[in-house]
Amino acid sequence: MFMKRGKYKSSILAFSIVSGLLLAGCNGDDEKPSASTDSNSNSDEPVTITFWDENASPERTPLWEEIIKQFEDANPNIDVEYVVIPNKSAKSKYDAAIAANDTPDVGSVQTTWLPEFSIREALMPLDEYFDGSELKDKINASAIEFNKKITQDGKLYGIPYAQNLDTIWIRTDWFEEAGVKEPETFDEFFTAIEKMTDKDNGRYGYTIRGGAGGSFQLQRLMFAYSGLDYFGEDGKVNINDPKHVEFVEKYLSYYEEFTPKSDITNGYKEMIAGFDTGVVAMVHHNVGSYGEHKKSLEEGTFKTIPLPKTEDGKYVAEGGNAVNIAVFNSTEHPDAAWKFAEFVNSAEAQSLWNESTGQIPTNTDVLDDEWVQNAQHIKVAFEVYENPETKLYEPPFYLPDYRSILDNLVDPGIQQVMSGQKSAKDFLDEWATAIEESKEKYDQTFNK
């Protein structure tokens, strides 16, 4: 279930979605609202818009409430109804809402959802609004272009209000005490996992995310290890490349011996809790978990480091690692919805959000803020992103069922390898086949 804050609105997301590769949209072009259809666009008459938060948590909900309060103070004729949705159920809630034509006015959406939602005609193109906004010259241009690139029609459907980077969080006090080197290569990474494990004292060197969302972290580690592109020159996906098989075999073999037994079902919260409560010495997540670590651990006892480098000494990162504000086609108040999206991406709102969560601001006006200049985790992100030798690979986010493959095939596949029910090679072969079949259908449909 999800919770609502603010005015009560009667709506029941009780519809299940029957998904195929390409999902028909609920709104045709003749139903898409524009600025001229917003009856309140040039009026002070009060309007209410609904905003969905796709990653609600006790740490982040108060931030949205403060941003909404500031927006409403600045726009007294616009009331924002805030809907809280836990991350693990957010995609299914959006899917059901699209199928029922009961979407919010504005929503926080992950980059991987933009291609599918746009094909289903659930989102409003924001190009015209964005081009006429002061944000046009302030939001990270490469992030904007990436969001356009991954959609079938090349339009802008989401404005990124925060970027992210996968990193390794480490207990620096434990490393210093044990005299273990902070890992820079994958060999050093595996060595550190082994050396930092002390089962007699209830400590493990690392935690593997075997539950929901494990697919994202495994994929990012695989490509950081191999340095490969997502697709080879022959057009075949590199998921099951021998280097990836080699990595997955070794990485998942550390389960239970050097990681907690609960890892096989642990999702984000359990994994982070293991680090913050002193069970594990290292956790792979991203800079966005800084806000949680700082509440549990003393300053100076933890830090983040980049994912290990490839054999030839290069950083590898996944492109498009951002979270976006999108406006939905069903809105009756597109101008008001855009105003809120624009406010979320203002320097003031982005600074509040990203300083608290630890994510990377996309508004260039925020980059000079003192907190940005002093934040160790932000410096690490810039170290990777601004390195001219860093390689960014691009997963096929444009495939409508890309996220479904990760959630429904890859996540359980990881657990099967961890439990010994399936070999790493068979798992990666199945993953690769699913991506290739999806890409073939997509290419046939859109004549790519």
C-alpha cells in the first residue's frame, strides 16, 4: 500500500497490467493536454496537482514535504498533493495507474522508465517548456541529451533533478585498524573482502545484494570489471562475455563465506543496515546513501571510494544514472505541473535535496555551494565523471521491457546462482538471450 499526505483524493490502483513488449498507451495524441488546455494557466484560481514520490523513505519524505511547502508558499494558488510510494512497489503502481488512466500530474521517475512510459504515451513531452525556461542553460546538458536519446521519438520526458554514481562505501576505521589497503583494483577488492572478514566477531568483509535491485549492482560491477560496451561490434550483447562469467563466478562465490547468509534476500534497506550497524566493512551502493550513513556513523569512520578500475586502470560507469521529474499526459493543469517540475530543479530545491541525500546536483548553480565543495562523496563522483579516461557504457534503456527483464529474470537469477541452483554461465546466457530477443522485437517494430 502507499500513503497519501495532503488532501485526500479518491483513487484505487487496483488494476493489474498485462505487459507485452510494446504496451498500448492510454491517451492518444488528441487527448494530450497543452498549455492552452490549462484553464488556470493565466489565472489565480486555486488548482490542485498530485505528485508521486517513487522512492519514499523516512529520510527523504521530509525533504519533499519541505520542497512542496516552499513551492506552495511561492505559488499560493497551487496546492500539491504528495503521494508516498515505497521504492519496491513504485513501478507496479505507475504501471497500474497508466493502465487505468489514473496517473498523477507530476511524478519522480527513474531514467529506465522513461522509454517505456513515453511509448505508452503516459508522459508529456517537456521540450517546449524546457526550452522556454531559465533551466535550459543550467541543467546538465549531457543528462538532458541522454534522456532524449533513449526515447523512441527523441523527445524530452524527464528533467533530472539528481544524478548518481555507484561507489563502494567502506569503514575507514576498520581498514586502518586492520592495516588493509583501500581497494583500487578488483584484485585488491576481493583481497579486502577476505581480510576484513572476522566471523568470530560477527564481521563480514562485504555484503552482496541478492534481493530486489541486485541486478543493477551486479551489472555495474560486471562492466566495471570488463570495461566492455553493452553491445559488441557484431551487435550481440556482451552480458555473457567470458570476462563477465569469470567475474560473476568469483563474486557470487563469496556469498556466506565472506558475506552474511541473509544476503540472498537482502534488498537496499537490509544491505545498508548491515553497513550502518557494524556487520559489514564494505557495501556497494551509490553516493545517494550518504544521508543514511551520516545518521548512523561518526564522521571520519566511513567514506566512499570509486568502483574498482579495470585491468588497464580505467573507471567505468553506467550512463543515465539519474532520477527525474516528469509530467503525465493526464494532467488537467500542465502549466501548474510544469511550474512544480521547474521548482524542483531550481538551485534552492536541488541544493536542499542533494545535500541531504548525498546525490549529485544537475543544476550548475548548485556546484559552487560550500557543501558541494566540501563533500567527500561528491568529490569522488567528480573524480570519476570528470576523468577523461572514464568509460561510460549505455544499457538499452529504450527497450520497453528492459526493466522487467532485470526485475523478473535477473534478480531471481542471482539468487539461483548464490544458492547453487544455476551456474553463472547459464544465468548470464539467459540474461543475454532475453535482452537480444527484446532488442530484435524493438528493431523490427521501429525499423531500427
